[in-house]
Amino acid sequence: MIQRKKYETIVGLFVVASLAALLVMVLIIAQQERLWVKHAEYRAIFKNASGLKVGSEVRLAGLTVGNITEIHIDTQGNTVVVFEVVEKYADRIRQDSRASIGFVGLLGEKALDISSGSSDKPAIPPQGIVTSIEPLDITELFAKAQPSLENLQKIISNLAAITHDLAAPDSETAQFLKEVHEIAAKINQAKGTLGLILNDPKLYQETVQAVGGARKFVDGLAESKGLLGAMINDPALKAEAHKTLASMQATFDNLKQASANLKEASGRFPELAKKGEALLDSLSKAGKNLPDLVVSGQEMASEVEKVAEAAQKSWLLRRNVPQPKERTIRMERDASK
């Protein structure tokens, strides 16, 4: 009998201990879930609240401050998320706070994230609506990333083709790299102009001096030194140079017009040559009858002379006919002969 009471006592103690442990666990869970703490209720409206569920965490600036208590769809087709926040954190939910959907851990579970508002903005009262930020749809994300993925695939294909060309010793790329290597080797060996410039200190110094001289020349032009610098920077000389160039342009235009007229005249040369040939033919034909005309003229002059002599012999007409004057042609002999 005594042994039986002993067992009953042990079992009773075990049951009491279990109940006490269970009560402690309930209290701990209640403490973690803030069952004995006052809460403030808010709402957030999303077009797509995929992944959220009743009981999901509500985080304020990364700190868990509450849970989602209800999710329903309103008459406009939007998803209304009702959530509770521990009352002592309600003051941090202000007009510029934003509600968004975030992830918890690596398992893909989602939570409602609330950004902490600015201290100069008024707080949102309980039962108020927190402005939401729509989550990026995975399908839309993949659709936007599709062109980039295609371009990446093309780049990878091009890189594969380039590496294949580099691996082939007879490819153009390999030959080009070989030539570049040969050029670099010649430069290192001071062969060629570039190799001498890079490896010969004296030639390098001469090149530097030449560059310095060119720089001084340019600086002189900028400072209006010399005739060319004055022409570049002096407005009067610039104006005179412009006038000279304009005069030269006018001269070139006149030469161009003259050459055009000469070209036009040269085009008429064949026509003028034909007309000249026709004139020569006419003169040639007229020249054939010229001896007969000369003979006839001489005979006519002889007859006229005879008539004049007869008139002079006639006493009736002698005084009306003028006497021919004798003309003497003086011929002087050259004294030098």
C-alpha cells in the first residue's frame, strides 16, 4: 500500500511538472507573440499580395513588431491586408511610411515590411491606411530580363567564337596577334622608327625637342608673334587677308569665265574654218577671170588716151581739155654704193 502511494506521488509530481512546463512554454510563446501587449491596427492595399498570409510577420525598419490578422479583396478587386503593430511602435508609422512585401530567410516566406517615417511628418492613426509599394511580379521581371539574357547569350557566343579563333593557329586573329607580337619584339630590339624612338635616348630627346619646338610655334601663334601670328590674331590683318582672298576669288572667277568663253569660241572654230574655206573658193574663182579684166581695162585705158589726144588736137575742144602735167620722179642714188 505504501509502495502504491509512492508511485502515485511520483506520477502526480511528474504531471504537475509537465503542466508547469507547458504553462511556462505558453507564457513564453505569448510573450514572443506579444499576446498581452496592446496593438494598433492598420491597413495596406495591394493589387497583388502574393505570398502574404494571415500570421505573416510585420516588420518595422527590420524589427518584427506585429502580424497580419486578415487578408481580403475589396469591391474594386484590390487586396486589403489588415495587420497589427505593437502600440509602442505605432508612433513610427507616419504619412511618408511605405508598406512593401519582403522575404524572410532563404525559404521564400514573405513578410510585410513597413518603413519608418520621418519625425516631421504626422503619424497615421490606428485603422489608417499605409501607402503600399507594389511588388515586382516575377513573370514581369523575367519578361524584362529576356532581352538582356538574349544579348548575354549573343555575347557568350561571340566570346566562344573569338576563343575558337585564338585557339586555331591559322585564323586571322591568331595571325594578327602574331604580327603584334613581332612588332613588339622589333620595338624592344630598337628596330624601326618607333623602336629607335623608344630605345635610343638621343633620338628620344630630339623628338621631345621637336615637339617642344612645335609647341613654342603654336604658343607664338597664340601670342601674335611673327607674321602668321599677327595675321591670325590681328583683326586688321585678318580683314586685309579676307579682302585679298576675295580679290583672288574674283580673279579666279574671271579666269573661269574667260576659259568658258574661250571654250565656247573654240567650239565655233570649225564653223569659221568652213566659212574661210568658202571665201577662199570664191576668191579663187574670181581670180581666174582677173587677167581678162586687166586686159580689158588696159584696152579701155588705151582707147580713152587716144580720144584724149584727139580732143587735144581739135581746136574746138583743146581749151576745155586739161593738159597733162609732166611729172618727174626723182631718184636719188644711195651714196653708200
